[in-house]
Amino acid sequence: MHIGRWFALPAAMWIGFAAHAQTASTGSGPAYPAKPVRIIVPFAPGGATDIVTRLLAQKLNEAWGQQILVDNRAGAGGNIGGELAAKAPPDGYTLFMTSGSIVTANQHMYRKLAWNPEKDLVAITNVASGPQIVAVHPSFPAKNIKELIAIAKAKPGAITFGSAGVATQTHLAAENFLFAAGINAVHIPYKGEGPAIVDLVAGQIIFVTPNLSAAIGFVQQGRLRALGVTSRQRSPQVKNVPAVAETLPGFENLGWFGLMAPAGTPRSVIDKVHGDTVKVLASPDIRKRFDDIGMAPVGNAPAEFAKAIREEAVRWARVIRERKLEVN
């Protein structure tokens, strides 16, 4: 068709083209999102999952011109929020910000689940990743990882540690540390790492392995003492804190936080959320804000994210079976 003929098209046809463009993202109805979007966070406010979600939500709000509602549904190691997301209408208006263990370990840790992470959710993108830290109250006598291990060996059963809940990233990070160090400790689960950190600051428990992003402020203020970071190398944000691997060679444990949606959500919506999230993660201000808390933005493709989840689930299945970490 000659380009000049486009300008002679009837007004009704132009309206039709505009309507098609408006509905392209969902296939029918107004363009997505046409109303507020809820992102379920399966932990209490104050933890890394909540922090990552709120940073992303603020930017998506600006990009979409729609309110992004952060809905904290804590409990049962993330399963309460996970089940709620899994059973939500697959229309794109309920999304789920998972921490890695919820969709890779919970199905192996818990013998009975009312939802199936592998079948009930679809991957959108890994939003961010970062290390945990081994942190104690400043009054605790251990000044480093070696001293913590020595105290734990000298006082079996006297060491307590908190986590965001059974099978959460912070729980499994601690279990990995205990296994590598050859020590035992009593686990005290909370409904999020935020409450666990609060109790650690109050001196109610001995240590926590929170995500660096959730605890960095407390460390910088001197309200917690970081004994080690769980990345292979030291973190630039707390460069004076040794890597746990400096005491336990080869040790590494990284957390991640990713967007998912109920199974059956239209592919066009998945692509829209993915594309706009990647744009947000590429912006200099969000990259700096993540960097300030020890997080690295990811933004991989849905297929890549799904593959990584499957592979990690296989690893956790083996670890949980070998260490007998199942929950009745």
C-alpha cells in the first residue's frame, strides 16, 4: 500500500486501530493495568522481601499511573502469602513477590501444602539478589565467626537463632552455616525477618542470618554486630565485615527476590510486567538504591527465571532430605 493512502483512511478505521492498540496488552478490555495492582509479600514489613517490593512498587506506580498495593501476608514460612497468590484470579491484578526458598524449598520442607509452587505460579522475573549476614547483638562476646563457632561448641543447646520462618531463606542460610560449621543451635521462627531482627536488637536471641538489605541500617548504627557476610567475597557496603568463607572455605549463600503471578495469567500481561520491571531495574536511581543496601538488580527473562527456580528446587530437595529438615 502506498504510504499516502494511510492518510485517507476513514475516521472509524482509525478509531478501530486505536482500540486495538489499547487492548493489545490483555487481548480484551482496557490496556493493562487499568486499575490498582496488588503485590503480595509473604512476610511482615521490614524484611528484604518487603523492601525490594516497595522500591519496585514505587517505580511501577510512576510508570503505570496506577496504585501498586503492597499486601503483607505473613506466616507459615511464606505459605500463607504463597497460597493466597496461587489462588488469586489470574488476571494480572495480583502479583507475588517471592523470596527464593518459598518456591524452591517449601514444597520439599512441608509435607502438606494447600498449594503447589511448581504448578500454581508462573515466573515473571528475578528482581534482585544479595547476601545474608551472620549478625549478633553487640553485647554478645563473639567478635567473629570463629568465636561464635567456639561458643556454640562449648555450650551445646544454648545458642538460639531467629529467622523469617521455617524454610525461609534466612532459616536455610542459618542451617547451611550451622552445617558447614559443625554446630547446632535452637531455631526460633518469626513471621518475617523484620520481627526477628527486632528481637535480636533487643537481645532476645543470639544470632540471625538476615538479608544484608534488611539489616544494614542496624549494623551501620552499631545496633547489631555483623560477624560475616554469606557471599564469597566481602560486600562493599560493609567492607570491614569478613566473608564467612574466610573462616569456612567455600561457604556461600545468596538470597533472591522475584515476581510471579497465578498460573493462567495471560502471556501478554506477563510480558508487560516483565518489560516494565526490567526498565525500572535499569534506571540509575533504582540501581543506586539497591546498591546502597547490598542488592544487585537482576531482571532476567521469564523462561530463564523459571529454569533457575526448577534447578534450585532440585538442589533444595536433596539438602532437605539429607539434613532431615522436613516439617510435619
